[in-house]
Amino acid sequence: MRPGRGRPVRYSVSHRSSFRYTSPVALSHQHLHLRPRSTPHQTVLTSDLKIRPLPVVMQERTDFFGNGVTDLTVQEPHDRLDVRASSQVEVTAPHPGDPAASPPWEEVARTIGDAVDAETRDALQFTFQSPHVRIGDSVEALARAVLTPGRPFLLCLAELTHKIFADFTYKGGVTDIYTPVSEVIERRQGVCQDFAHVAIACLRSLGLAARYVSGYLLTHPPEGKPRRIGADASHAWLSAWCPGVGWIDADPTNDLLVADEHITLAWGRDYGDVSPINGFVVGGGSHRVAVAVDVLPLEG
């Protein structure tokens, strides 16, 4: 677990997605989760979207989970759609206190189940199965290997994060957004969204609240190597609720509790609620997508 530096860190984020079509698209309607959201530990300073071709409709709204969504429609024929999101945010590392002093996980689950206050009722909605997070025997077995009786919840969260990191191999191309959690557990392979879904499923299987978080992570080049422009990527992790502490973010892909190098875009039940770009086109034939992301720390 990397400790936070105790002061806000400012970042510039650029996310560029380019869609190339083999034949003209007559109509494109898209929903974007590409504007960072403000949180207790993140302040959005600026946020801008540039779309080419220019949309005839471009509207901002807030979804059920409080995320900013941009709905857009492009009606002119086009064989290329370019989306560029630029933002500046300020991130402060959370201070959850001593994990060993957190309540036992069973007590956390009981508190959520009782749902006596507004914050708990909000957390309660993240204890149920969702389209990409289904709970089965393999999920509960993995959960119970870590969440042993009477163990402090935040220690359990840190160990679950570490176990997924240690036992699973990061490998692209072996899963897609429709791969069930049970198959990821069987293969012990996947990418960040898979590992987030596995951890969320484990916590929910025991009545604990966990939500899926999409965003970005500051990456560090190998020592002595220059930083490659466009080499960063979208990222995903999870957030778990602990009474008296709040939501604590954990990143099983990198084996850490989140401090100040993660930038939050959106959260929901699973990937399906917060996919960065989702929609439909009329025409277009087949297509290719190129994505380039840059996360740069700013001075001051």
C-alpha cells in the first residue's frame, strides 16, 4: 500500500479515441462517461470535450449514480469519429486510518443490511448482483479464503486486493466485457475490469457493498527510459464501503489501496454502467478503434 503525500496533486488528463469505419456512417448516437467527477478526494478544475465531425446534438446530464454523461448525435455521413476529452483535476490521498482498527467484516455487513441511515441505504444498492457481476460457488469460495471470521474489514480488503494480484495474471485478449466472473476465476487471467469485477463479486457474496470505478492511473516509465506520449490507458478498480470510514478504493491490478495517483471518471454497479463510450451507429461496416491516454502531473 503506497502512502499518500498528504497534499493535493494536480493532473492534466487527455483521452483521445478515434473510430475508423470501412464505409460511411449515416448516423452516430453515443453516450460518453469522459468527464471526471468531483469526490471528497478529487476536485475537477477544468473539463472539455471536442468531437469531430461536429454533433448536431450534444447534451450534458447526470445519471442515476451521479456521474456526468454527454449524449451526442452526429448526423452527417462520416468514415471517422474523433473524441477528445481534456481535463485538469486535483487529487488528495484519503486517510482511512489503521486498517487493523476497522470493524470486523461481519459487523460491516450487518450495518449495511440494517440500512438505518441515508449513507448506508446508498451503499446497500451495491450489495446485489448486477449484469457483469454474478455470484456463484467459486466467487464465495475465493471470498471466504480471505474474509475469515472476525477479521477487520480493511485488512480483508487489502488481502483480497493482494490475492487477486498474486494469483491472477494480467493478460489482454483472453476476456471481453461479456466474460463472466466465474470464468475469470477459473482462468486466473484477465485485465483490470475483470479483476475489479472479481473483487466486487467476492465482497457482495458476503453482503458487503462494492462499486466499480472507472478512471485513469498515473503510470511511471522504466528507470532511465523517457515517458511515452499516449502510453497511458483507461483503468478500473473498485470501491468498498466501511461504516465510520466511508468508501475506500482498492486496485487489485496493481495491489494497492488507492492514494493520489488514480483519477476517477465514474462509478456504478459494474462496467456496463460506466463504459467510457457506448452507443450505436447506422452504417459504417466494420471499424477500428485507436485510443491514446496521457496523465501528466502538474507543478503547483
